[in-house]
Amino acid sequence: MRINKYLAACGLFSRRGADAAVSAGRVTIDGEVAEPGSRVGEKSVVCVDGRAVRPAEEKIYLAFNKPRGIVCTASRKEPDNIIDCLNYPKRVTYAGRLDKWSEGLMLMTDDGGLIDAVMSAGDVHEKEYEVTVTETVRPEDLKEMEGGVFLPELGRTTRPMKVRQIDPHRFRVILTEGINREIRRICAIYGYRISRLRRVRIMNLELGNLKPGQYRELSKEEVRSLKEMAAREHA
């Protein structure tokens, strides 16, 4: 098995992240520094940053409600990192990010293959957000957003999106691409100041009644559907 696939199976990285860790010299196989494309034998001892790692036999799949102020990073140098916030007894990582001041649904898992599939399909699958702004929402703005919004700082127009108003200060938006801080950029263009930004759905996964900081295990049906959708959209 190639080293990037092995590390993904351990739930430490996506394959791309594994390649970066190997290139940075963080990985050893039987005491020797691994190289991109190195192979792992059945009895090999693989270490990351000096710590032995092995693939988990049963994969973990969690829905987690990330609170505001938590950073999507595995680095313990960041005191507000998502791994410590989750405080799960086994090693997992995240598939996709939310910025520090956004909250809501995160997929946490040790299934590197699923992370790769979800991230590769990141510009296709649906992600739904609830947006609260301080100004009164103008219906004509939401209608215009649906057709796509030109972002001058990026020199590109967003994909069309689905937008539905909830009340005078809240609306829901469904995106199918992964532009960094897309909703915040769009709201700034229309003069809206966001007071709360919450992700409520990723593909078939719903945030539901999870409170900030809480997590739940996904059902077998949720995992099956998620894998099918990710594989289909990645194809």
C-alpha cells in the first residue's frame, strides 16, 4: 500500500495532506524517512512526528456542531482548535472547513477515503447555511443573488444559488461551490453585516438539534448515502 493511502486509512490526512506530510519529512517507515510513493508492508511500522500510527479497523463518522470562535485546524498550537473542542476519545479529523466566526455542521471522521471524495466533490455538492444580518433583508437582493454574484476581489462570478428568506433579518442559502468566505463576501457587496452564519446541512447530513459543541454518530444509512453521493459527484 502506498504511504499516502495508508495515512488516509489512519484518518490522519486526506491523501493530498498525506503527500504534504511526507514531503515535509514528518513520516517514517521502519525508522527511515518516507518519500512520496513509498510503500508500506504488512509488518511496517509507520510513524508521524515520531508517533506510531495504524489504520482503524472500524471507521468513525460524526456530525459535529462547531461553535463560533473555534478554528478548523488540528494544530494544538491554536488554543481554540476543533480537535480539542470536539474532545473525541479517538483520532478523527474534518472534511471541509468553516471559518472561525461561523458555526454549524462539520463532518468529522477517520475515513481518509471519504474525506478525499467529499473534498474532491466540494465544488459540486450542496451546503446549506442560515444567515442572520443586522440590516433588513431586501427580497430583490436575494433574487439577484440566485443568479450568481460577481466578486471583484476574486475577479469571478459565483455559481447560481438557492436563496429563501426566513424573516426580516434571516435567509437560507444553498451553495454548490467552495469559494473561501463566499457568503461573507456576497453579503458585504449588498451592504449586509452578518451577525450569525450557521451551516445546517452538508449533502444528506442535517445539523438537526445538535447544540454548539455537541456531536453525534452518523447512522449506517447516513454513511451509505453520503458515500454514494460523494462518489457520484466525484465521478
